[in-house]
Amino acid sequence: MTTLISFIIVLGILIFIHELGHFAVAKACGVGVEKFSLGFGPKLIGIKRGETEYGVKAIPAGAYVR
């Protein structure tokens, strides 16, 4: 069970870093980013700064940048 939980945590961190790369490159190239979210499903918490809405969703199985 510990191995499975560790795998999910490490995979979540890797996905977050990957999506953060998309976010950074888009911002550096002047592309507007509407949303940056960690997870999927219903929003748990969120904040809007400038044009970008940052959020944490209920299912921490990924991330996305829109």
C-alpha cells in the first residue's frame, strides 16, 4: 500500500512540473493562460490573479493549462 501511495505522489509531482513547464513557456511567449489547475473534477480552492485563474481540484490525478 505504501508503494502505491508513493507512486501516486511522485506521479502527481511529475505531472505538476510538466504542466508548470507549459505554463511558463506560454507566459514567456506572451500567450494568455486562462486557467492553471492541479487536479480534475470539482474545484476545491481557487484564486484569480490577472487573467489567470489558479485552482486545486478534487481529484489529484493530473493538471492542466488552458
